[in-house]
Amino acid sequence: MVLERAGEPMRAREIHAAAEQLACEPLRWTSVKAALAAGASDKAPRFRRVCHGIYQTAEDAEVSRERS
């Protein structure tokens, strides 16, 4: 949800901070990091790892590729 709202790639730490604000409670860094990694490596990925520590939604990645 954080990446969808941003509409652009974000650093993992920024995603973590925004997710905590959205949840109104602290979230474990390792949990957020694991969710990003799992979401990027799934058979139907929800995220794309743009480069080290930077992610975007898989949908936004498709749009970026189509524009190139």
C-alpha cells in the first residue's frame, strides 16, 4: 500500500517509516525487509527491486518498461 500511494520507487527504509505511520505503531524492520524480498521474488511478484534497497510496485515497473 505504501508503494502504491507513492507511485514511484522508494528506499526500503522509507517504506518502513511510511508503513509505521500508516499502521500507527512500530513495525519490525526485519519484517518489512522480509516482506519486500518475498514480494519481489514470488512467482507473481508484487514488487520489483530496482537496485540495492530500492523497490517499486510490479505494476509501476511494467508501466516504466512500456514507456522505454
